[in-house]
Amino acid sequence: MKNHTSLFVATAMTAAVSALSSGSLHAQEATPPTASSTIEEVLVTARRRSESMQEIPVSMTAFTSSDIAEVGITDISHVSELTPNLVILPNSGGNDGALICMRGLCRTDFTITEDPMVGVYLDGIYVGKSIGSLFDVAELERVEVLRGPQGTLYGKNTLGGAVILHTRKPSGDVGGKATVTAGNYGRRDAKGYIEFPVNDELAASVSVLSKNRDPFVKNTQGDDRWDENNRAIHTALNWRPIENLIVDYAFDRQRKREQPMASQMTSASGWLAAMYGQDVRPDREDTVSTFGASHSNIDMTAHGATVEYSLADRGTFEDLVIKSISGYRSVKNELLNNATGASSPFIYNEDIFDYDAFTQEIQLTGAAFNGFIDFVVGAFYFNETGDYSNEQEIDAFASHVLLTTEIDNTSQALFTEVTAHLTARMDLTLGVRYTEEDREQ
């Protein structure tokens, strides 16, 4: 059965006045700055235009390419280990989705009908569902974590905040690198990156990643649990056919074939204790007795294209840039797991998830009145379709349950944000977003 609803949402950001103090960052005029007295400038795009992180009134954490290389960030779960107020964990039933919580706000239901409360963006393209959001990226250029509601510029599913990933773009030079990692539990990782010019106008790059680890939870009744077996490839093109025009295209493909995390029964009472009390283990164990086979398989494909054109100044308007961001994403996931961790059949769970999404966004950014005002105006379109089935064998009641759901959701929005630089230390920002949404399931 399908339910058809239309939702009209208008959001407005309250006027915010920001006093920017630079006293702690300022060296004395008579003393030239030294390496120890200056702060490295970090450019971010939190407000949809390139700005210095030190100069914008946004609660955020950013990681540069050098930070990413030093820490070894390859997927978004690593980001939470270094970011205040952010928790990113794989879902409890498998390794296919990310539970993302920001400032205590998160969505714990991994069904196709639920939208996240913390948005994830890859090269400006919205990743619509938690399932498939725990992906690997071989070459990240920058990561930005925005804390708090970001509804004006990023949409309705960013009440907790947003995690923004930027991949490395081809530079036009010839170069490359490769790394290999080995460790205990059969850890064998490898990743490589190569970039090269195709001609004077076109540059290309290819990055590959392989992550492998043996299971480290022993299962006495079936497959051992919680391993890694991931393969990912990312290809990118940077085309500059004429002055002021930049076209970027990226293709991503990822394949995971893993054993999910092990479920463990920590307590039981009543009839449940009588039937399965021998499986209760209140403490964390490195050996379980979970009945039956299991697997967590996921295939993801993504295409992204960004077209950016710098316009000539027009009257009082300057630094005008129009940008188009287009994206398509496909996720196919199959999870088979013993949901309770019992040593004999109790609840056996199989999820099948098939999802496709298309995103289109147009932005116009610029300044006016000799830099007194900065602005961004945009339009957003998002469509997602998918099928989800959940099949459960409940042995305790000799029952079989099959749940199926289909979605076809469309979201359209118009938004703008204007910042007026009132003084050297005070800005006034006003923003509004209007969203119209149509949901079918």
C-alpha cells in the first residue's frame, strides 16, 4: 500500500550578528610573524563559497589533506574520533550503514523510509540514506564537519549538522603515490593514486583502495564475525576548455563483501530465559555461538559532475560565479544475520535494499557594493526511489514475516543567504529556504 503526501516547508534563519575578534591571532605590528606565531589558513566552503575558516562564524571542524594523510582517514567513521560532539558508528546489524549523531541528534532506524538527521555530502552531492553512507574514499582533499542546524544552505535533513567530504581533483601534473599497510588479524590494506594530463585542457586521476581484515570475533556455530573486505575505485576528470569555465566529473564504484558484527544476548527473562538463557553473556566476548550463516554485501555506484563559470562583474555586483552540481547514486545491499545472537534459531533476519537517487543544484554566488554584501542564491532538486524488503524467520513462534516497502520521493527547494559586513568585526546574516516535498510509499 502506498501513502501519498505532500509537504510544504518554509524555513528562515534568524538574523545573526557575529562579533569577530582577532586579538588572539594578531602579532605585534613591529614584529614579523614567525612559524610559531601564525596559524595556517584553512579554506572551507561551509557557506557555499571559499572562505578562510578563521573568518567565518560557523561552529565547525575541518581537516586538510595533510591532516587526513597523517591520521589515515579513508571513511567518515574515522572523522568522529577527532571531532567533538560527533559519533559515527556502523549500524548494529551489519557494516553497511552509518549511525551518525551530532550533539545528541541521530536517526537509529536504518530503513529506506527514514531520513538522516546529519547530512552527508560528497563533492557537494547529498547522500540521501544512512545505508551506504559508510563508504571508503582513497583520496580525500578536505573534510568539513558543521555542527548545529544547517537547513538554509543544506536542506531539511541537517538538523544535527553536516559532514562534507571533498575528494582530490586532478592538478594537471604527472604524479602518484601508493601505500601498503599490514597488521594483526590479517590486516592487509593498499591504496594508490595517479594523476596525469591528457592534453592542455584536460587532466585525469585514478585512485584505488583495498581493505582486508580477518574476523576477530570467533563463532563456534558458523562463520566468524566482523571482518573487512572492501574494494573502491575513484576516477576524476578536470576540464578547462575556455577561460573562467571549469568542469569536474567523478565516478565512484565500491564493493563490500563482509561478515557483519556479531550480535550478543546480554539479558533474558521469563520464557525467553527458559529457552535461550544459556546464550546470555552480559560482558563483551571475543567468542560467540551465533546460529546460521551471515553476510553483509553492498555495491555502490556514483556519478558526479560540477560545472563552474565565473561571470564578468555587472554594475554593483562582482565576483559572480554560477555553479551546477549534478549527481546520481545507486546502492544495492543485502544483509543476512541472526538478529539475537542465539545459538539456536530464534529470529533470523534478511534485508534487501535497492536505492537510486538523483540530485541537481544550481548556485549563484557573488558580492555587491564593493564587498559590503556577500550572497548565495540557489535552487535544489532531489529524487529518490527504492525498494526494501525485510524477511524474518521467528522460530520461537514458528512464524514467518515478510515486510516490503517502496519509496518515490521528490524534494525541491529555493534558498538564499545574504551576509552584510557592517564593520570590520561585525556581520549580519539573513537566510531563507523554501522546500516543497512529495513523498510516496
